[in-house]
Amino acid sequence: MFPEYRDLISRLKTEDAHFSRLFQRHNELDHQIHNMETGVTPADSVTIDTLKREKLLLKDRLYAVLKKADAEV
């Protein structure tokens, strides 16, 4: 996710608690969705779609933080 911001992501994960929480939650959702889609964890399509929407919202928020931090550098 966002390979052009790899260094900035690493920095923000240690320096910005809010960014770190968003990033961690995004990764948790990614893992959860993967397990549901592969049948490891049972789930219906509505649940998966809801989690995917939450994950996309988090991705948008992460990107906004990255853009702002990149502009400040």
C-alpha cells in the first residue's frame, strides 16, 4: 500500500500514534477479510462487504495523513 510513501509510513508509524492506530486497524481488517474470503473464518457476503468498506475508508484516511505529512517535509 502506497509504495511511494514507504519511508514516510515507517516514520509515521513510530512518530504519530493516530497514524499508527489507523495503519494497524487497516492491516487487521485486511487479514480478517482474507480469512473470510478463503473460508478460514466463516462469514456472509454482507459482513465481508462491510469490512471492505471500513478498510477503504481507513485507506483514504491514511492517504490523507500521508499527503499532509509529505507536504510538510
